[in-house]
Amino acid sequence: MNILLIGFEHEIDFVCQTIKNRAYIKETALWDKNGGPDCLTYEFLTQFDCIIIAVKDSETSADLFTLISLIRDDDSHIIDFYRLYQACIPFMKADRIMINHPERKYDGMILGISHAEVGLIPRCFDGSFCNLAVTSQDIYFNLKTLEYCLANYPEKISNLKYLILDLYDYTYFNYDTSLSKNALNYYSLGGYLEAHNFDRNKHFNFSFENMIDILADRFHGITDSMVSLWNELFPDIYTQYDYLEFPFITTTYLRTKIIQDKDIENYYANTSIVEKIFHNTIQENIQHFYALLDLAYRIAPQTKIYLILLPRNFQAQQKGNALYPQYTQWKEMFETVLEEANKIYPFTYLNFKDHEISKEMKYYYDVSHFNYYGAVTFSKLLNRLIK
């Protein structure tokens, strides 16, 4: 293989460190902010089997790609390194987490919605935990995520000791992500890619297939032959640095904002899932809930399951309770479902809604979600309780 590497000086090192055989790189042409070297002639560019562009800025790399493809008859042998690096990362969060650390078997799994996604930090738990919670992930997609892990990564979850399921709020059984306005957000943030009831979603005027095409836009202009060459040249690129370059969904350490009184004053708790009762959704979700519990115990009969409600800020929660008395009825229905399920499946229900931690403003990023300090404190609290 005879390769020309073009890029900014500080951005080509990663290519050199991760390519299968560094000897493939025969020439290096340094680019800079004023343009590139004058060596990019027809005779020079056509002597290489492959040309790798190592420029992180997408506009500059696209311009370079166009410039070179005008000379090369076959652009399948032009690699836009940083674009392919991002495009070839698995789309679903479950894949990203499970592929990370191939040798690791997990002691615990966290499922749920955004409260758990940003509020539970795996490193704060004893043992090896994975957090597969995703913003807007409903009961059905929690079930599908667990099924997906069993089908694709059985050895990594076969010895689960703990399953923590964030149940969001008393209205959780009334919620179907695929029918909500949050559907596109859920899929785009790495959620489980299945339509479920999306084709009946009144918030969007396109099909699930159209939405997948939108999400797949990151592959626009990238051909199968380019991906094949990428895999040949960089077969272990993500494993070489212990997946430190993997862009995970949540960067909890960046959540350093602390809520103010005005955030509580502006809090509006009521949504359609509080105001309206979706009977079909509730019945479907109860079935999915039972299926989820059943699957967890079939995967690992020794698993201890913890169903939790993470706390909103206490003042905001009290405001919501006072403004919307529907919460009382939702709580009764919610806990009745859990009581009936608990007769069949052993699990522990932990309701933290009125816990003392909820009264500490310094722990909240917004009225419903922990910041970094709250997430660390709550994760350690939960770890002590389940141990």
C-alpha cells in the first residue's frame, strides 16, 4: 500500500498512531491555515494507491476532498479520516457501551430515561456497571435495549448481579416515546432504532424510514468501498486507546450549572401524559414491564432488580403537586401496578422523590436533573443502599 497523508501538523499524529502499518504512509504533505503545499500536482497525486485527509474541520476537509477528487478518477481511495472516524462509530448507545472494553463483563446495568442517564455514574458503583439509559427512553425501549444486549452481547450481561431501572415518574406507564414529540430526539441521541408506533405519531409528517434516512446523513457521500478501505487500514482504531476517543452520549462532568430560584418559579410540570390518560399505552406498557422483568431474570436469575424514582428538586416537586392534583391518582395507579408485579417478580422499589438530597439546590442542573455534584452524591447513596 502506497499512501499520501495530507493534514494539519497537529492532526496527523492520530492517523500515524492508529493505522495498521505505518510503513504504508510514503509521503506526508502538511496543510496550514493559508492553504496547502504546492506539491499537489496531477503527477504527484496519481502516484499513490490511497490518499488520507487528516483535517478535523469538516469544511476544510470537504474542500480538500473535492480538490483531490478532481484529479483522481476513483474517489473510493480518498479517505476523509476524521469524517469516517465519526461515521463508523456505532449509532446506538447500547452498541457504544457494549463494544467498549471488549473483555469486560458487567455486574450491573442501568436502564431508564434522562434522569438516570445524567444522574447515575457507573464509576460510583462497586463492580462494573454500564449505563444504558437514554433521554426519553420509555418502558418498551428499555425492554428492547435489554433484548438487544442479550442477542448481541450475551457474554457481557450473563452474570448481572444488579439491574437498576429508572421509572421516571408516576406517569411512566402512560408514556410512549414513539408517539411523542420527543421521538426524533430519542432516536438521534442513540436510542433503540425501531419504529414501534412511530407511524401513528401526529407530531411528524414523515415515516420512520424517512427518519432513518435523516439520521444516516452522516454517511452521505461515503461509499461502501470507502468504508471497506477504512476497515482495512484502521481495523482496531477504537480499541487501541481503550475507547477513550468514543464520544459517549453523556458528559456528566460538564454538568456544572446550579439552578436558581427563577428556575423553580418558571417550572411547568404539566404535560399531556399528566393531563390525558392513554389507556392503550398503559396496557401495552404494563405488558412490556412484565416482559422486561421476566427477561432480566431469565438472563441472570441471581439478579437483584431495583426500580427507582429519582427526585426532582423538592420545591419544584411541591409546586407540581399543588398545581396538578392528578399526581395523586397517577401515584395510586403506578404503585398498584408495581404491587401486582411484585407478587410475581422479586424487586425492590425505591422512591426518592422526597429524599433529603432533593432539598439541596447545589445538586441540580435543572429542576428535574442532577448536575455533576448531585449525580456523584446520589450514585454513591444508591450504591450504599443496594449493597
